[in-house]
Amino acid sequence: MYPKLIDISHWQGEMDWDKFMQSDAEGCIIRAGSCNNNTGIPYTDYNYEQNMTGVEFATEIIGTYWYWRANHDPIKQADYYADLLKYKKWNLAPVADVESRGNVNQSTLQSRLKKFVDRLQVRTGYKPIIYSRASFWNPYVGNPSWASSYDFWAARYNGSLSGPWSDGRYKPVSWNDWTFWQYSADGNGLGRTYGASSRDVDLDRFNGTLEELRKYAGLDKPPVPVPPPSDKVCITEGVAHDMYLELKGVFEE
């Protein structure tokens, strides 16, 4: 049985994380933001901060995604996204949500997407995951030579399948395998089950076992050991102040 995750944004409203923890979800992927389609100005998802605060206490497996726009500066988008990840708890690689064409041609889209993921990798130290669906990827992105080296998060809503294209349909040309699969979304009526305020919520599967998912998130590594106390004398601020007063008294006598 594939481990299950949910992905959320401001569309899910305020999350009830206690309810989430009672569900069968093993992790959560949170929308970080996007950029304005007209101006190109990046923005933070309205619920990003509260979602990132709440999820920290609800699950160990945490990811984020950015709704990428092909018609605007890829470096500016990557930098803004990377800055949002600073000082937050997350362990799944950042995700490029690729489903906006922006009326640019295929070669331009490919070039800008590569710049975006390259910059994001430099800024975060993680090789990004690409999210898309065959009906968008195949006609508008095509099959750039570099795409298959990225882990793929597939979108296809048919939970009865054993995989997003196990029936031989809707396979993206760049991948033969998938890492995550968004198999259910609008219309599932399961939002409240997973703690969302909305009626529906996006559901995802990981292509492996729970143990493999934890390893993928780096949770199989032993905790960083706490260094032993130093043998060197450490003078605290309070002790130093007391010493100062004592010496001050000696010199003033």
C-alpha cells in the first residue's frame, strides 16, 4: 500500500492539525506561493506561514511547492521561493509545479524551467521535484534531455489504478517512473477527513513503502550528536558581572 500524503494551499482554509494527525496521511506538501500572472511579482501563499507552523507539530514528512509561471523571470521566482524556505522545517525537496504555459513557446518554456530548477538547487542544496500532468507536459514542455533526471510528481485523478499511467494512458514523455502521484483532488469530499476547512483536498501517494518514504525524506539518518560539555571554563554573563562588582569594590577601597 502506497504511503499517503496531502498537499494544501490557501484553498483548504484553516487546517485542523489534530484531525490531520488522526487520518491515514503520512506527510504534507504545502504551497509556498507563486507570482502574479500579469506583473510577475512573486507572492507568498496566504496560508503558508500558518500552515508551516502547524505542520511542524503534525508530521515529520514535510514538503513545499511553488506554482511556477513560464512567462516571468525564473531566477526571481526561484530566489523568492528559496527565501521562503529559510528557517522552516521541511525535508522533501522543493517542487516546481509546472502547469502554466504563459503563452511562451516550447523552447523558451524549457529554458526558463531549467533556469528555475537549477537556481533552486543552488539556493537550497536539494534537486527539485517536478510536478505536472501529461496533458500539459507533452504538448507544451515536450521532452527536454534533462527532464528525466528529476523526480516526477504526476497528476492524474484515478485512484483505482496501480499507477498514474498503469492503464497505458496519459504518460508524460519524459518519465518512465514516478515518485509521487496526485491521484485525487476536486470533488472527493475528503477535506474534513484530513483536517482541511474545504470540502475537498488533494491526495497523493508515494511510490514506495513508508520506510522508503522516510528514507527519501532523510529521516532514516541518526540524529546529530550533541557535543559533550567543554572542559574549558565558561564564564556566564551573571558570573562575569559579579566578578566585575567584586573587583570594582577592591579598587574603590
